[in-house]
Amino acid sequence: MGKYKRVMLKLSGEALAGDKHTGFDLATVEAVAKEVKQAVDEGTEIAVVIGGGNFWRGRTGNEIDRVKSDQIGMLATVMNALYVSEVFRTNGMQTAIFGAFEIPGLMPIFDKDAAMQALSEKKVVFFAAGTGHPYFSTDSGTALRAIEIEADIILLAKAIDGVYDSDPKTNPDAKRFDKLSISEVVEKQLQVIDLTASVLCKENHMPLGVFSLNEAGNIADALSGKIDGTIVTAD
């Protein structure tokens, strides 16, 4: 049995695209599925949110209306949930998808009782479409759903291996934090998650773990409580 009873796993859409940087990379998604299945088999209840960056980021669609751009981003997360859920199924797991809005024949609207029932049945539960509103990122949707399902922690599987004091892509001397508080994240503007999500986590005492999606075994380790990255405490 892993350290956590119930976990919210946030996956980077861009990371799931692999070297293609857009769409899906099946080998990458199957590798994630195998690690998640290991934790499910050990009894951990797992919910998943996937960003839409492999298709569309609402805030970068400056050429069109922001509301419409964000709505396209929501649909990108729906596509990701449908695809990754199906790959999980082919790797021996049961899944359920809930959205911030209903799409008949594809996904029902989020309902806490139904989601909790699915988790208790050892289904991997996917939450799509963020909060269903523009001007909120998938970070905010992740934090909201994690709080609603009473997750023990939010695990952020990213293209980077933790939280740094500056961008390691542009600063070779950037230092990685092993542990810090959500208050420090806000004060230092470290951009682990957006400000709205950070405040939600702080007010509801929701910790975070940040680690690299690209290292084999990292997801399985994180789901069992061994995070090779940064722990963000909720104080």
C-alpha cells in the first residue's frame, strides 16, 4: 500500500506529446499508464487532469477573443482525457471521465458523489474541461477538483524536474528547491501553479509534489510517496 490513499495527478499535455511537441506520443502515454497501473494495483485511488498544451493554450491565442480561446483550450483537455483514458483501458485499468460540462455520449458533468464512487471502485477518474469557465487555467481546475474529492496531495508531472528559483532553461545556475511552502511559491512568484490555484491550495491545506514526467519510474515513485523533485507544503 502506498503512502497516499487518494491522489490528484496533473499531467502536462505537452510532455505527453513527446518529441513531437504536439498531439500524442503513444509510447510516452503507455509508459505513464504502466506506472499508474502499478499504483492502482497497490490500492491508491487516482484522479487525473491533463493540460491542453499539446493542442492549444487559451492564453496564447491572442489573435481571437480570449473567451473563445479558453473554450478551445477546454476542448483540448477533453480530447486528452478521452485518449489517455482509452490507453489506460488497453493497459488493464478501468476509467471514468467527468467534465466541467456535459458532452452527451462522451462525458457526464462532474458530480462529486459519482466521482467518489468511481474512485472507490478503483477506476482512474479523469477530470476534463478545467472549471468550465474562461480565465481559469487547468491548474485552477486541478486544485478545485483535488479539494472536492479530498485528495491527499496534488502531484504535478512536468517537463521539468521540480521547482527552481529561476528558469533553468535560461539560467544554468538556477537552484532547485527540495521543499518549500505554498506561501513562498506565491511570494517568490515561482509559477509552480497559477496564483488562483495557489490560493486555493493554501486556503484548503492541499500540498503539492512536483517532478519530471520524463524520468522512468518517477510517476510510480511519486504515487507511492517518494517524490524525486520538490515538495510544496500547504502552510
